Amino acid sequence: MAAEKASGRGQAWFCTTGLPSDIVVEVDDMTFHLHKFPLMSKSRKLHELITEQETNPTRNQSNFSAEEEEGDEIEQEQYCHISLPDFPGGSETLETAAKFCYGVKIELSASNVAPLRCAGEFLEMTEEYSEDNLISRTERYLSQSVLRSVKDSLKTLKSCERLMPLSESLGIPQRCIEAVAERALSADPSLFGWPVNDGRGSSNVLWNGIETGVRRKGTSRTTSSDSWLEDLALLSLPLFKRLILAMRARDLSPDVLESCLMYYAKKHIPGISRSNRKPPSSSVVSENEQRELLETIITNLPLEKSSRSSTATRFLFGLLRTANILNTSEASRAALERKIGSQLEQATLDDLLIPSYSYLNETLYDVDCVERILGYFLDGLEAEIESEVGDGSVRPPAMMLVGKLIDGYLSEIASDANLKPDKFYELAIALPDNARLFDDGLYRAVDVYLKAHPWMAEEEREKTCGVMNCQKLTLEACTHAAQNERLPLRAVVQVLFFEQLQLRHAIAGSILAAESAPADSGRPSNVELEREGESAVAAAESSTWRAAVRENQVLRLDMDSMRSRVHELERECSTMKKAIEKIDQLGASGGWRGSLTKRFGCKFKTQVCDSHEPTTTVVQTRKTRHNHHHLHHH
């Protein structure tokens, strides 16, 4: 057989068997010049159409006027013309079906098996009409090959989109959906996102396209041939929704379900990932379709916390930014914020910096959204603590991470001149007191806010500074706060008070330890009796503590001695300065000072004790003396 270009309109396909064709089948813009007998032997419908036209040959006369004008030597009465305008799969599928009728071996694949199955149904190529017909051949290939593979099932499901509603009546899409859901159910969730098996027992390694950090030699991270998620992303939204619903009905692993949703969203919704600004390969055109797709993704997200940490959390924040841009429903955004709140400890500062897209909001970033997400996090953490531990005083690691994250966020948004003091205050006090081990990060945010809002009233400044606990500031923060002119006086006094209080407690503890050490050493017999049943670790700790106290006392004496020496030097310096000024007033500029210059080779200045004035170095003096001595020697 061979296909040739016709000289007339459209295209023509000829069967080159050496015999003249006696039937023309027209599908779309392609005409097939075939023979009646092979078609009638396999297709009941073609048999009926050909028989009907043979009994009424006049119906076909007008169809061949163009051929008669071209000088076709074959008589019109020998031709039978059949038009199939709604043929499933188009001209390509009819060509394959015609080859099957002629006994040519056809190659079935995941992409053409559904069109051929629908073509067999359309042409009534049943097993009752002819043995080993097209319907039985395609059904066998579907059940024995396609439905055993996730990748092939998805390809066949994709091909069903242009075969509706016939493919739906045959149940092909539903069978493919169930096969994919069953195969995905048997996948290992811990390996999802890493190489996974195709499901046919082969050794082919597949990649799902999500950031894995592993590359094969000589190949890119993902290609359309080595990932069934690539085929899943090609599905239309209605089929994708049906597939996700089938997966959820089978209690699929949350990680596998989330991977499917993430990959599909990244392929179809622009702007999800900040790192990849390229437009998606199959972008949804209209804004309404994008909104529908986004709400579908959000609705089907699993409620469980993702095990992929920052990767999934970054994706969720990307969804949230896009949801704000597309103005999705309040329910969808609330569900997404609740999902983010359940794993807020996995977020980064860059994730929280959500731009404000509303004209009603004057701030640069959406602070209200972050405050709601933080509320969802605290609600979930409180319920978790009550159910597992039952002690509200416990400081979970997630709480500490979120506390550090919120402090960094406050420092970032504090420079916004439009951020109201009440909004800053509410977000700062939203976390409980045990969320922060130290309040240094909170102090930094307060300092930045006061610097960016110098026009604040004294009451507002005191209220803003009230968000931090001065007792939880480190020594460096206390030192900075004590000299910070932007802080109100009351805050500075509190910082100094608690700093002195901590110092007093430390000194008291050192004195008590120093007093208890000699008392214990004066009663060796009692100590031996008391420590008879104790381990050697306690004795080592006691000796270490006594050594530390002794070193502390020596250090204190050295500091006192150095302080006395400094005061003595200051007094001597002051006395010398007064004496030099008095002599300077009595003598002329070239008097005693000139004689000293000639004698010693150096110059004196009245500001002897001023460290900021430049003075002649010893090296320069020695050089002067050496040169003077050298001249005298010569």
C-alpha cells in the first residue's frame, strides 16, 4: 500500500495492490481509494453501506463529476462513494483500520489503541461478524498491556479526549483512571519524588520531575519519556479531576497525591515557582480556567503535613500568591492558609514575604495573611500539645522555629512606613512567651520600626517597646539598648534595671559558692561520710567550681589594681599638663623649648595627655640622634 497526493482538492490515499479501486471512503479532507471485498469482510457497517449504494447507484452520480472531467478511465457505475464525517480518530485511524482489513500487520500502542477501539465499534468490526476482528484485538491489548502500566494508561487516557462521547460509552477512560489509581496506590510513598518503578516489573527508572537533586549521566533531570507525571500533566482538567477523585477514594498516600497536584499545577499555572519564570508549556488560556484549576488543586490537597519539608511549603506559598492574584474564593484561600499553617515551621522568610495585591491595603506585604497563617499554626500546635503531652509549658521545636521566623519577618516589614503601630504590635505579641528563648530578634525589629517611624508619639513608642521582655535580652542586646537614643526612657531604665539585677544575682551566687567551699574543706571527716555513697563525678564538679571561684577572685583583684593604676596615671598626666602650661606662659617661644629641641632633638606639645594629637615617634627621634652623631663623627 502507498499514500499519494491527489491533484484535486484535499489529499487522496490509494491502495496499490495492482487492481483498480472500486470504492472511495471520505474522512475529513482525505479520500481513500479502496476495494469493497476486504472492507466488507471485516466491517458490518461498511458492508451495509456498500450494499445499500449498490442497490441505489443513482445516488452516487453527482459525486464523481469532478473525476469525470479529469478524464478518469474507470466508469462511474463501478465506484461506490461513502462519506464518514464523524469517524472517531480521523483519517489516520481509518488508514490503520483499512490496513487491518487488508490483512496488513498493524502496530498497536498506548496512543492509538483507544482510537482503533472506537473505530472498530463505529464500523461494527465485531468477533461475531469476523474472527479475530479489530474490537477483540484492541480489547486484548488494552487489558494485557496498557492497563498494567501507569504511563501507558495515562497516554491512552489522553487519547480519549478527542474520542468523546464514544470512548466514554465504551468505558475506556474509566478503566484507565482506575488502573492509574491502583498502580499509584501500590507505589512506595518514601520513594515518590525519587526514582520509582513503572509498575510492569521492569528495571526502567522513572523520575517524577520534582526537585530531586539527582541527575543521570548524559541525560537531563526529566524528559517526557521517563516520567509518568509528564503524561499526567498533559491531561485536560476534567479528566485530571476525575483521576484525582479516584486516587482520593482509594486513600492514596498524601505524598503521592501531593506530587501529582504539584506537578500538574506547575505545568499549567504560571508564576507558581519564583525560581522558574518560564511560561508553562501548556498554559491555561483564560483567567476563569486558571481560577478553576487553582481551586481544584487547593480543594484536593491532603490535610496531612507534607514530608517534603521546604519544597512543598514553598509550592503552597506560590499557590497562595497566585490565588490572591486570580482572586479565588474565600473558602479556597482559607483552606490553603490552613494547610500552610499546619507546616509553618518549614517555611522560610522569603516565603512569608507575600506582596499585597489589594488596593485597600497600604502596606507593601500582606501582613493580615501572615497573621492568619500564624493563628492556624498556633491552633494546630495547641491541639497537638494537649492531645500528646498535656503540658502547655513545654516549648516544642516547631514553636521555636516559628518564633525565629516571625522575628525575622517583623524586622523585614518594620521598615515599611505605612505599617501601623497596632498591626506591628498585634503580630509581635501573637506568639506566646515560650516561643522565644531570647528576645534579641524582637528587639532588632522594634529598633528598625522606631527608626522608620520617628514621628510616633511617646505613648505609641512605649507600647511598641512593650512587646519585648527585657529580662530575655542577651548581654550584647542590653549593651546596645542602653545606648539606643531611639528607645523611650522607660525602656532604657528597664533594660538597665534587669541588667543590674542579673549582675547582682551572678555576684551573689559567686560569693555564696566561695563561702561554701572553705566550709566544706574544713570538715574532711563529714565530707567523707557524706560522699561515701556518691560517685566521683560530684567530687570533680565541686573541685571545678572551687577553681572557677578562685579564678574569679583573682580576676577581680587584677581589675581593681588596674583601675587604681589608671587613676594614678590620670593624676600624673594632669599635673604635668598644668606645669607645662605655666612654663609656657612665662617663657618665649624660642626660650626653654628651643634649648630642649636642640639638646634632645625632639619637640614638645602642650597637649601631652591628648591621645588624638599626633606625636613624634621614638623611631623618628632615634633617627635624628643617629644622623646628628654621624655628622659629628665626620
